[in-house]
Amino acid sequence: EVQLVESGGGLVQPGGSLRLSCAASGFTFSSYWMHWVRQAPGKGLVWVSRINSDGSSTTYADSVKGRFTISRDNAKNTLYLQMNSLRAEDTAVYYCTRDRGASYYDFDYWGQGTLVTVSS
Amino acid sequence: DIQMTQSPSSLSASVGDRVTITCRASQSISSYLNWYQQRPGKAPKLLIYAASSLQSGVPSRFSGSGSGTDFTLTISSLQPEDFATYYCQQSYITPRTFGQGTKLEIK
């Protein structure tokens, strides 16, 4: 069974840092691109970042570029999101998702999400 | 970036109704269009991928159609568990933008 389990969320002050983790199981993690998607309270889904299967290529939304870094450890089956210079507008539930690839590129599995609150 | 616009933003319907939600892309995305369902407090769930392909395990009352810039999600006969928020998403290029969502409520 495919599972994605996020952790690392919490309360952080503006300007602070946080690292999110996403532990993957039930599939060959190293074969799939992965993404982070966030959802501010009461708002819609917003794509944040993606990383290719071997970690050599990354892309970011303009709103987080230069502040967030996506990475992965294929030996540990874990995806990461390092978030620096956090702002109030980064407050959201952060989901890790698996990119199916194979010409479809949908997000076929999602974690349960981890809440990040940026507030003083 | 490709903008995705859903309509309506909210919809009231009754159990057994047929419901259609539309999604328009700001440029052609071929068939790279996905639909997700999100129940309150839960993670999104993939329903339809590649515009019209039903994800494994999803009931056949859900269907998708369209190509290019205009797409629809249809629920043929609403069930109580279908009252949720629905999002379209383009997977043609990164950033993989989502529509703003359509909240389906019980009438």
C-alpha cells in the first residue's frame, strides 16, 4: 500500500525556518517525481515545488523561490522541504504528493498534510 | 503560468441529481487535465486523470470530458459522500496550477 506521511510542521515566528519531511513507503520512491502542494486555511490548493526522481532537477513557485528548498534522500525514501525566511502568508497545510508520470503527470497519492503556522 | 478557472465556485444540489462542473484553461493543455475531490479536513483524492480516465477505485458515476481549453466533470447521480470541494489541475507544464475549487453543498 502506498503511503506518504508528512511531519515537521508547527508554529514558527516570521523570519524563522522549518524543515518538513515526507516518508514514503509501498512503492519504489526513487522512480517517481515528487511535489509539495499547500493549502492556506479556508483556501484552495497551490502547487509549491517539485523534484525529479534522482534529485538533480527542481522547480519552485515564484512565491517561494529563493526561500524554500526541495530535496530527497532516495536511500531513506524521504522527501524534504526546507523553508527559510517564513512569512505569515506561508501559513498552510503542506501536502507531499506523488507524480504518477508515465505520460499523465497527475498526483495519484497524497499525504495527510502537516500544518505550518507562521505567527508571532 | 496557465490559469485554471472553474465554474461555478459553489453549487447546491440534492442526492440523486446530475451535476456538472466546468474548468477552463487560459491556453491549450491538450488532455493534461486532472480532477480531485477534497472532503473537509482530508487530503485531496484523485478522481479523473488525462481529462477522462477514471482513477482506480473511483465510482463510475464520476466522469470527465474535454480537451484543449474546456473540460467538464460530471457526477451522474449524487451520493451523500460526494458533497465536497472539487479542483481541476493542469499537468501540461510546471507550475501545475489548480482551479480555485467548486464547493458542492447539499440543497
